[in-house]
Amino acid sequence: MPLPGARSAPIAAMRRIVIDDPPAVDLRIRRAAQTAPGRAAGRALAPLFPIGLPAGYLAIAYSTAHWLRKRGVGGSRSIIISAWLGWLLHRAVKVVLIRQRPLRRDARVRYDSFPSGHTTGATALALTTALVLQRDGLISPQRAAALGVGAPLLMGFYRVVADDHWATDVAGGWVLGTAIALLSLTDSPNMRRAPRLVRRAKRKFAE
């Protein structure tokens, strides 16, 4: 007869994986970020903080989805899914992977460092939105790249110079957010625009 709790012991052991001391690259990047220019950048980018919270990027997702629906453009479901998955999946990873945040004098010790939630949410939403808008011809490929790549890079940079995350936390957020964006593209391309695009192409060809 098994001992009481023997069956649940392996589950408890697998439940959490502790990430020990940060690698040398994290320490080097943190030292560079905590110079005077880095701290000044952190203060300048502080308005990004509420945008990277779940309430911030969920509100942006629903507003964007509403804007698309009013114009009869597809992709609203994908955008909303990306925002919710950005929140739920990064929280799920943090339950399993335990890592201490950079220790600051003015902050309490926290063990929810990996991955960066701000970076995960921003990457998932920005990349999904960029792909949807560019796919349906609402923005150019250049603007899509600026949104889908630029916004996540800026948010990740902010989380490092604000000394809230290690650089590898941000890298993990980029990877997870990109995977979420690719999984979230469940809407088919907007078919209402297709006839207009075909007619436009025919006119250009005729010219």
C-alpha cells in the first residue's frame, strides 16, 4: 500500500522549476542599463508601464477589434485571442518557472520574473495586429513591421532599463508572444475587400 501523499509527491516536484542565478549576459546587460543614460531612458519610457499591464493591452485589443468590425474588416477575433493568451500563458509559465527579479533597494523581493509579462502581452498583440492589418491591406508592410517589431522591442527595452526584468526574461517574452501571435491568427482573410482589390489590380494592369 503506498504511503499517504506518495502519489502526489512527483506532481509537486514537477510543479515548479527554479531558475537559479542569472547568466553572465544578464548581469552585463543590467550593469549597462543601470548607467545614467539607461536610468534616464527608463524614466522617459515609464508611460509604457500601464500599456503593458493586462488591463492596458486588453483594452487596446477590444478597441482595435471594435474599429475593425465597424469597417467590416476581419481579424477582430484573432486580436482579442492574442491579448487574452498573452495574459493567460505568461501567467501559466510563471507558475512553473520560478525566478527572482533583479533585486532593487526600493522594491520587495519577487519571484515572478520569467517571462516578462509586459513584453509577452505587447509582442502578442502588436504582432497579431500588424499581421491582420497588413494582410487586409489596411497598412503597408513597412508600417506593419514598425508595429509588429518596433513595439515589442521598445517594451522589452523599457523593462530592462526600468530594472524590472533580466534581459533573458524579455527574450522569453518575445518568443512566447511571437508564438501566441502565430497561434492567434484564426480569422480568414477579409473577403469583402477581395473584389475591390481585384478590380483595382485590373485597372492598374489595363493602364
